[in-house]
Amino acid sequence: MITLQDEELIKGCLAGKRAAQNRLFDKYAPKMLGVCFRYAQTEHDAEDIMQDGFVKVFANLEKFRKEASLETWIKRVMINTALNFLKATQKLRMEADIDVVENNADIATSQYHDIDTQVLMQCIHSLPAGYRVVLNMFAIEGFSHKEIAEQLEITESTSRSQFSRAKILLQKKLDAITKYDKHYERRRVQ
Amino acid sequence: MKDEEFNNFLRERADSFELKPSSGSFAAVQRKMQHKSKRRGIIIFFSLLASTLVGAYFIISAEKIGNTHSTAINAPNQVETESNGTITQSQAYNAYRNRGDEKAYHNQNNTVDNSVAAASVNSLAAIAATPSAQGVKQQKKQQSAPKSVTATTLNTGNSQNEGVLDADKTEDYSIAENILEATASNNDNNIDNNINEGIETEEDAPTQETVITKIDEPNPKNAETTDSILKKCNCVDSKWALKAYYNPFTAVYLNLANKKEDISSSSIATSDVEEYAEELKAGWSLGLKAERALNTKWKIGFGIAYNKWSIDQVRWNINYTKDSTETYGFDSLSNQSIVTGYTVYSLPTVKDSTKVNLSLQSIHLPVYANYTFATNKRWQFGVNGGFTASYIVAGKYTELYAKQPPSNRDNLMSSGNTWQTYRRFNVNVALGFAINYKISNCTSVFAEQTISAPLLTIQSKNAQVPARRPLFIGVETGVKINF
């Protein structure tokens, strides 16, 4: 599960070696900043969350049981830090939905394959906080609605409806971008 | 395509998504780790301080009880002088008894300590002289006389110990009688000498009545001393008090203009917008105040405090691209899709962003008045109002994060001596609510919540940056010593 390099890094970090901490940070920071960016409101919030997350990682590294990969563990720490940050700054407000929006319409993801990852992430990032968090947790991280409900202290139905709304909104944004690209290309051809 | 496929699509893209952290990011992590350990140190310090205070409270309480005992033990000598040693024996006994150390008392008497013997002699001499100035030996033979007098003496001798004796009078009498007898027999010769030297005539000898009267009267000297001690150490009445405090919760609220682009407009445009945000970090201060009570309600005070607070400032330059796409509808006449409207959307792109930490250190000189509006045995509630002169003595500018290095557009941000652009001397107006809890007569702990704001804006030299008037909100917690 754990690579030899990670094993050495963990040993170094546990011994309080700054160089080992720096190497571990350099290795995982870009990916973790990407994770934090998906949850955070702004880029500097993401940077803050990532820094706080690494402080926790270094402080609690002895609690890492090596059951999963180090990356998965760090990612989990980052997600928890992000959720705490959003809760503390009251940026995570979810209105309990009375009507649960069910969106079972098929989404033809093939039309979105041309969209740049950066733009896709920007679209997720631009979603309202509640939608964004639930979409991230359910669709990307693979949490169940029950787990999301427990973590965010909401009901399962709220989680479901937030996800459905997030999906609809994201779809609209992606459609708009696709259409805009096509429109721009058409104009350029003309 | 169902949910699962959509989720997989998002997951794949998210897994490959990375962002490069800023160059100073790891340094910021290290700084935060150090800050965390400092905070842990502060928590440990306060835990120790709290336990010390609690310990001091119990020690002071214990000393108080100890003082009562020692007063009782020391009393015989004092009273001996005042009333010719008539009650020393009983008081000494009572003192030992109060301490639960009768054995020690008896041991002391068995060794016939000279002082005790002398005291007993005086006591007996007085008793002996009382009925008819017949001589002690004769008096001694009449067993009932000493008994009754001793009993009276014991009962009235020390008001503090009356209850103790009443509880077990018979035992008290017999013990006291034994003591007197033992002392008298051991000092037979001394008794004669004392009688000859000390009580020459019947007039000189104090009567039983005078003895009792003298015993009943409170010692004015003692009373005066106690009173003066209480006055000296009374929280309410003491004239001067020194307050040492720590304010760990200073938060600074800074209202700053935050320009944001209105994207509700339907006009199609591209605009560059600069946005600001300031996050104010909690600061701390350490101070000393001297307070003078004018009366039970009003106090005035002055002091000196060291204050440290910081701001995280974020500034980012955002390019909003507003555009619209056609909304299509189906035209049944032409059997074609037609444009029915436009959907306006906006995609913000951060061109550059910077986050800096500005840490300022200042010396504060508060002058204030306090009004106590409610008091009970231990608690005091009041309000504070006054002014604080502050001077920024040092500052530090640290760049925490920069997506792109700040350009020359911002002189303030790129300056290494940013803190110097702030108005260094300020006068703040302060208001607060104070709670005082009396631990002992001399010591109390207090918490004072304060809100203060500078009369003028603290930033003056750079007109491009919005003016600042921070609001300091804090809770001063500390110890007050009364003199």
C-alpha cells in the first residue's frame, strides 16, 4: 500500500526533519491544492485550507495506520479541514429543500470531453457552496448520501436534492461553455 | 448516460487536476506549526496560572485558620500584661485544645516550663488573693474555691473558645484543676515569692470581679489590629490596586471597501476588477494597571500594555468576461430552431492575487474610569470607559501567497516597511464591561471586555488604499492585588 519513498518520508517527518516535511509537501501539495480548490470559495482560501491541512498532517502523522495509501489519508485530512473551514467561516449554508429535485435525465458526457479540465474545475468551483460540497463528496469522493448527511449535519434528502441541483447547474454551465465554444468557432470560420 | 458515468467523468478529471502552490506555502505551513505550538504553550501557561491561583486561594484560606490559632496561642502573653496574667492558663489550654493538641499542652505542663509556671502562678495568686487575701496555701486547701473560680475563668476567659469548653465542661474543669494543682505544687516556693513581690496588700490584688471583667472586655489593642488589617485588605475599601492582565482574545474588526463586479447586467463586456479582502487575526496584549478607588462605586486607573495584532490582506485582480449565448426555440412555421433570447453568464479569471500578513506591535497607555453598579460578597460588576493612547513600535510584512508577484500598481503591498505607512500614534476611545471575583481579601481575579476604536483612521499616508479604523474587541483577564 505504501511506497518505500513514502515510508522514508513518514519516518523523517516523525523525526521532525524539516527536509522530509518539505519533500512530502512538494510531493502532495499540488494534488491537495486541487482538492482544496474544489471545496473552497476562493483560491487563497484553498491555499489556506491546504496549509492548515498539512499542519494537521505533520501533527498527526503518527496516527496514520497505513491501511490506505498516504495520499488517500492526506486527501481525507484535506477534505475534513475544508469542511471545517467552510463550517467555521459560515460559507457552507444549505437550505433544507422541501421539494427533492430528481434529475434522472441522461447526461451525454461525451459532449463535454473537449472541455479543458481547468475549465471544468472552474465550473465546479463557481457552484454555490452547498451544491459544490455535496457534488464533490458524492460524485468525486464517493461518499454516500448518508455519510454526507452525517458529516454536514443535514438530512439525507437535503444531500440528494443539493446534488441534483448541483448537477443541473453544472450541466447548464457546461452546456453554455460548449455552445459558446461552438458559437465562437462558427464565427471564426465565417 | 446515467449518474455513475457522469460521476466517473468528474472523478477522472478531478484526479488529474493539480494546482501549483505558491512559493512561500511551505514556509507558511512551518509558521503555522510554530504558532500552534506557541498557542499550546499559552494554554499550558494559563492552566498553570489557574491552578496556582486555586492553590493560592486554599493556602490563604488555610493561613487564615492558622492565624486564628496563633492569635489564640499568642494571646496569653498579651493578656497577661493587660490583666496581670489571670487567664493565661485557660487561654493556653483552649488554644492547644482548639488545635486538638491537648497532649502537647499536658507535656508542656509536666516539664514545668517556666513561662507556663509563671503564668499559672500569677493566675493562682490572683485567685488566692480574691476571697480574703488569706494566702495561697490556705486557699489551696479549700478545694471548692479554685474549682469554681477556675470554672468561671474558663467559661468567660476567651469568647472564641467558649463553645469548645461548654461542650465538655466537666472534663475541662478536671483537666484545668489538675494543671493548676500540678503547677502550684511544683512552684510552691515561687508562689510565696510571687505573692510577696506581686501582691503586697489587699488593695493591690485584683478581685474576682475585676478579673472576670477584664477577661470579658475585648482587647482594644487586638481589635484595632484586626480592624486595620481588614481595612488594609478589603477589596472595596482599599485605595490602591494593581492589576496585571493578559488579553488573549483581541480581535480586530476592520471595515474595508470591497469592490465587486455586478454581473446581473445584461451588457456584454469584459472588465478588470480589483477586489480586496482583509482577514483580521486575533491578537493579544499584556498589561499592567494601577487603580485608585475614589469611593465604593468609582475608581480611576491608568496603565501600560503591549499589544500585538495582525491582518491578513488579500488582493486579487479579476477579469470578468461577460458574454451571452443564444437561447433557442422551435419555430413551427419555418420548422427550424430560432434564437429566442440570450443567456448572460460570467466567467471570472483571476489574473493575479496576493496575500500578505501585516503584523503590528504597539504600546498602549490606557486611562479610564470604572463605575461599580452591583456588588455582593465576592462579585463586583462594573463598566469601564476611557481613552488609550497607542504607539506602533514595530511591524512586520510577510508575503504568504502570491499567484503572480505583485506589480508596481501597488506601492503599499510591495513595500518592505509597509507598517510604517500607518499612523503610528493613535488615540483610542474605549468602553467595556468588568467583572471582578474576590478570591481573598487582598486578591481577586477579573475579566474586562473592551471595545476600542481610534479617533482617527490609522492609515494616512497612502490615499489609494481605503482608510482604516479598526475596532479592537478583547477580553482582559488577570489578577488584581489590593494594597
